[in-house]
Amino acid sequence: MISMPGLFQRSARLNPEEVATRYNGRSRLWPQILDRVASFAGAKQFMAEQGINVRLQNAFFFAVYGVKFYLS
């Protein structure tokens, strides 16, 4: 079984020029998705380690990344 990080890494390695997502007139390649996920995960981990309130974390990620969490 492959892990989620492994899935993104493999997709970025095997399909560096292939479009991974298209939304609202924008498209992202697999390596770009890998970079964004790594950045997002690192920031989320840092905020959790600093004891930042989950609601504040979610508000920050919605403002910066346009991502909204419904389960935390």
C-alpha cells in the first residue's frame, strides 16, 4: 500500500509535465501540487506545535490557500 505523500511524490516524478488539477481557469502540474502540499503540511504542523487554536489555523488556511476544513 502506498502512502499519501508517496502517491504525490511518485506522481510528480513520473508525470512532471502533466496537469494534475484544473479549476477556474487555472491548472497545476504534479510537481506544483507536491510543493503546495508540502508547504501546507509544514505550516499546519508548525501551528499545531505552537498551540495555535484550530479555528485560527483553519481561518488562516482558508485566507491563504482557499482551503476550508470541516473536520478538525
